Amino acid sequence: MAYQNSTLSLEQMLLKFMSEQDPMLSMLQWLCEQMMEAEVTAKIQAQKSERTDTRTGYRSGYRVRRFDTRMGTMYLFVPKLRKAGYVPFFVTAKSRAEAALIQVIQEAYIQGVSTRKIRKLASRLGIESISHSQVSQITRELNQQVEAFRNRPLKKTYPVLWVDALYEKIRDNHRIVNMAIQVVIGIDEQGRRDILAIQPMPEESETTYKALFDHLKSRGARDVWLVVSDAHKGLAKAISESFAGCSWQRCKVHFMRNIMAHIPSRDKDFLKQIWLQPDDQTAMTCAEALMDEYEGQYPAAIQVLEAGLEDSLQFYHFHQIDHRKISSTNMLERLNREIRRRTHVVGVFPNQDAYIRLVTSYLMEYHEDWSTGRSYINPNILQEIQEQRQVA
């Protein structure tokens, strides 16, 4: 309710406002309309219906305009001018103030809150209604930040990279397909972790992995010592072609799962002994003894073990580093589980861009935390390995 021409005392006005359904919103609406009247009066240099030689314009009634604030939704009587447009000064100010609300909605999106729930959240914050398209527009404003992060320059040297894929259901030409996104984490020479790539992949092959590593190189990453990942088709070859002198560590956890698929659960414990040995030669000796012992009983399992054994023992060549950190992709797997907790709320993504936007926005938070946190690997150890590499 507006009180444009009220001659009531302040006390009476306050009592009037207190009788409204939302007193604070009513007072804000009255204040906005009084400010508009004052601004228009100053603009045309004349009060409403005032006759003066200094007048520079004339009023032409009012138009009703909706105005959303964090306090609630108002419908303001905005003065119209006969020969000039008029936009209240606080509309511009509001666009800045309401950025906080947009950030709340963006944060809700990043945390995996569904569009329907975001509309309810906006309602609780005082916005009368917010459509699906409005929410989509707000979330698309993240695109600039996302693209800048995914294509930012990288450092030259990353001693270790961890590579793994996320799969989610995404709509593509009215079909629901499983889309893979490769996530690459690296440590720099200071031993700090960093999110290096969030790259969509139509399929996992040598060509797509080569494109992934070429993208890293185009952004400045040139020197990589070790890549840790599961065994994917063409990955090892793509690594050797992209990073000269780089080793590939096949994730021992995934490798053990591949072998255990051919072994009854009661006999699985013997495998773990291979990767608990103090060095690679002892590990090879242990593995050969196990292969001789169980080849007749579990030929399929032994065949898998023999084919991938050496690739799973590469972490021993970096004995200065805690093997638990570089012998598997467990660190990246934990991160992927956190991402899936948020993507699970969405269910089926409307398109690839929405999926990349959500995953990248969430990983940007990890990037910020890691950049100021403690080192994942002691930088003195990395410096020692680098000096040994230079000598060799």
C-alpha cells in the first residue's frame, strides 16, 4: 500500500505500517516512492502541479513496475515524464545489492541443489517467483568464470598427475547418454595439489587422451614425471608421446580389482603382499612366487597379473615419496565421490555445458583451498628427485 500524499504524523504513519501484512516491506515501498518523487522533482525542477518558470519537464502519470528485493517483492508506482525517460537511481544500486542473492542461488547450484529447490530457496529469501529460465540465466553467468578456470595458464613442471573419469547421464538430441569427463589433478614443485583439467570426452581412446594432454601442454605444462591412472585404452601410448621421460603408474587398487574378478573372495588377501614390499625387486620376486603357486588354480587371474604387473610397480622408482599417495588414484576417487554427491541431486543433466559448469564450479573451490593449504608432498623431496633427474 502506498502513502504518497499522506499528511499523517510519523507516529500515525508507523501505526499504519504496523497494520500491514509485512510492515517492513510496506515501509520500504513507501520510502522508495518518496525517493522517486524527490528525484523527479529535482530532475524537472518543479513539484507536482507547481507553476514555475524554471520547470524543465512535465509529469505524465505513473506506471506500475515490479521490484524484487531480498526483503520481498514490491509493485511501485514509478513516475512517468512526458518527454524524457526516467529510471529510479536505486534500480542501478539494487542490481549491485542483489548480487548477493544471485551468489546464493549460484552457490546452491554448485552444491547440487535442484532447480525446483532453488526456486523454493528464492521464495524463502523474499522473491515472489523465479522461473526455470531465470535460474538457468543466473547459472549461465558462471560460464565466464568456468571457462577462464579451465583455460588458465599452467606451470611448466608438474611432478605427478592423477587422471580419472566421471560419468553422468546427459541429454543429447532428446536421448540420455553417458558422458565422460576427465579430471586431471597435479602437484606443482611446491608439492601443492591443483585442478589442471576438466575435459569432456566422447570416448576413452588414444586420440582423446592425446587431445587432453595436448590441451595441458598448450597451457604451459611440459615437464611431467609420473601419471597415475586406471588402465584405459591408448593412455600409456598417449603419455609416452606427450611427455618425454614420463612414467605411467597403473592404479594398484583398480589393478587388484581386475585380478580379483577371477579369484574367490576367500583367497584375495594374498595379492596385497605384492605392493607392500620395500622395493620393486622384492615386489617382483613376491609376484613371481605367487604366479608359480596359483597359475594352475587361477589361470585367468595370473594372466591379468602378469600382463600389468610392471606398470603397477612404477611408484617404487619414486621411493622418496609416500607410496600411498602415488600408487593409486584414491585421492582423486574421493574427490569424485564428493562431486557425485552433488550431481546425484540433478539426476539427468539438460546438456553437457550444464554438467561441466557444475563440476568445474565445485572443483574451483578445491583449487582455492589447495592453493593456500599445506603441501601434499614435501617440496624438499621433489627438489631432491629433480636434481637426481638432471644428473641422470
